[in-house]
Amino acid sequence: LKALTARVSAACSLASHPPDAAARSAAMVLISKKERRAILEHLFKEGVMCVKKDPRACRHNELEDIPNLHVMMVLRSLCSRAYVTEKFNWQWYYYFLTNEGIDYLREVLHLPAQVFPSTLTKQRPTRPALAGADSGGGDGKGWGKGKGKGYGKDDERQLGSKPA
């Protein structure tokens, strides 16, 4: 009876875990520290990252020297630890840094507290704020501000009045 149960349990374990499945689950993606650091630096600098759902792509679209699979795995790891949030749309993953992720990346990359991702920094206008757009004295070819030259009450008086 013991021999029979041993054979049945061995057959069941082979049926549930075929030899190929064990070999596939043991395959890991090894990412070098240099590549991981480059991915994390880019994520911190931008604050967001897009990754195409294509593990076989030889290069990432923003980081040309890093395989797409490595970027996918690093960001999936960060997402599982709630350092980034993930949105998936039309075969693209969109990852956004959270506040905890910013703190984590500062710690890992040894950055000061004054440095923020570009998504959190306010853009400054390139033009001076007091330079008015409507104090132009232009040639009258814009959208609005009247109908242009030759239109108005002055023209009606000239056309409607007859010399006496």
C-alpha cells in the first residue's frame, strides 16, 4: 500500500510539474548594477517612464543601450513595492513615481533632498511676465481688434456725405 501511494504521488507531482516547467521557472533575468542604476537615474530625472510590452525588443525606446526586458523587470519590481504606479494602455506600460519612490531613489542614488524629478519642478516662462501681447501697434492682420483698415464710422461719413 505504501509503495502504491508513493508511485501515485510521484506520478501526480510529475503531471503537475513537467520537467520543462521547472526549467522555465528557474530562468532569471540578471540585470547588472550599471544598467539598474541607469534605469533608476532616468526614472528619477524624468519622474515617469514608458515601456512597450515587448520583452524581446533588443533596446528600450528611451535608454538605447539597455534591453527592454531589463527595464520592464526593474519597473515591475518597483511597482510591486509601491514605489511607482502602473498604467497599461495599448501595449504600453506607463510608470509614475510616487512620493515613497522619490524617497527610495534618493536613498539608493545618494541624492540630496533638494533634488526633485522634472515632473514636480515648476516650469518657468521664457518670456517676461509683464510684456503685454496687446500693446503691439501691429499691422492689423491678426485675429480680432476690429475688421481692419477702411471699416468703421469714419469710413461711413466719408462715403455717405456728399459735397455740398
